[in-house]
Amino acid sequence: MEPSPDASAIVKALQAQDQAVENAGYRLATANADLCPDARPDPAILVQTIDQYRPVYRAAAVRILGLGAWPGVTDVVPGSPAESAGLRAGDALTAVNTTPMPHILAPAHDADFTHTQSARQLLIDGFAHGSAVLSVQRGDQALAFDISATPACIGLFEVVTDDEINGEADGLHVKVSSRLVALTTDDDELAAALAHELAHNILHHRVRLDSEHVSRGLLSQFGRNAAHIRETEIEADRMGIYLLARAGFSPDKAMAFWRRLSTRAWTFGDATHPGWKNRLALMQTEVDRIKAQGAVGRAITLPEDLARLIPQPGK
């Protein structure tokens, strides 16, 4: 069945967002690997499965992304070892080393990320020692690629289809809503949103809040819960500026994004976040400090109080 024009347009738009987020996220995560005691090899590819799409979009996903019974490579980061090895978007991923990938003979009745998560975990496990052999099907060819991955901060970068302006970090994933991505105008602005969430993961904020028994549910807006969460948001705001600058993104463009976002009234406007005036002032202070250093890339150093917040290995 030929996909409808609307379904095709939506899948293409999601593909563009997925690729932009994966590419910017990889750049942030690899450029700052020296700050991450739990850094691990990142193969620089995005893998998806057909059943993560709602049935109405699956025909379009087959035609546009080449998804089928095997997990599919939908993005290979330009300039990465995976690209140099010859891997391409559109390749069907059948195995990592000798471990078969999930084979989806009957897609779920509705959107289901179970197989996608399984495939991504197999990649993480397969590259644990730095390199892996990926077996793929490309048309009628069975191919194998020996790929050495680049160390990166932990963060599986994902776009979540959502009309709300949201971002989330859970220690493993960095998730941003499709609405938030749509509000960015270039890679520098996108990096601003991703760097804030990546900072949460680098600083192990979820682990810290759990250890402090902080509620993130309905009670997150009150008392000590809100105060502890607000503290982590301030740290992520400040750290995020350094992460994006160390990756070569523009802090000034990032600030333009945050200023524009601040005009959207309720966005991140609750007791768990500082007011926008304070947030912008804190971030601008870090931009000014970076400029005063006169350094670029990894040579940019963090203030001592931020550097002390980075957990040591095993914590």
C-alpha cells in the first residue's frame, strides 16, 4: 500500500529531526567524554524498528527509511568511524558480533519501542570494549563492517513526538519533544536544548535525587522536593553552556534560543525551575566566563564548583 502524502511528510519531518538530534548529540557526547567518568564507546548510528511507528505511518517508514523485519540504520553520523567503515542509512542490521538482532515478523498493533530498545541495548553491549562487527543486509547483499567506536558521555538521544515543549534525562536517555526541536533554528540552538539534558546525565542528577528521596511526581512542586530539583536545574543550565562550547557550538546562539524560549510564558515555568530572568543571567555569566578564557573546544575549563559536582567513577 502506498503511504499517504500526509504520512510521508510526517515521517520525513521526524527523520530530519531524528538525524539532527543524533548528529548534534553525538558531537556533544564525544567532545565532552573527558568529563564523563562513565563514558563508553558510541557507534554513531541511529537504529529504529518498524513497530516503533504507529500503523498509519508504517508504510511510509518502509518506503522512506527502509525499515522492515530487521532493525534499520536510519542515520550514520557524518565523519564518524561508522561512516568511514562504509555503513549507510537504510542498512538492515541483522547482528552485532555474533548476537542476532530482534527479528520482527509481526509488528505490534500500536507503536511499541520494545524492539527498538532491545536493538539499542545490543549495540551498547556489543561495543562495550570499543569495537564490534555489525552484520547488515543491503538489498540482496549480506555485509559485515568492523567499526571502532568513539568514547562518549552516556546519552541515547531521542525525539519524542509531543506537542508540548519538553526535555528529559533519565541517566541513560536524552529525550526532547518534537515541538521543542521544531522551535530551534539551527544546530547551535538544538545543542542548547540537548546540552542541558546531557548535563543532568553527566552530573548523575537522577541518582542524587533518588538518594535524597525527592519526589518527582505531584509533590515535586512543593517544599524540599522543589528546592532540590531546582538546584539540579541550575547546575544543568550552567553546565550545559560549557558542554556546547567545548563541542564547538556557539554559546551566543544558544543564549538567543533560551531568550526566545523564555518568552513562551509557562515553558519550564514552575517551582522546580528558577525564574527565567535568573536562569538567563546565570547562563550569561558562564558565557562571559568562557569568552574571558579565550579558549576553544576541550581546552575550555569548567569553574571549580561545577567540576567538583562531576561524580567519580563508580558513584
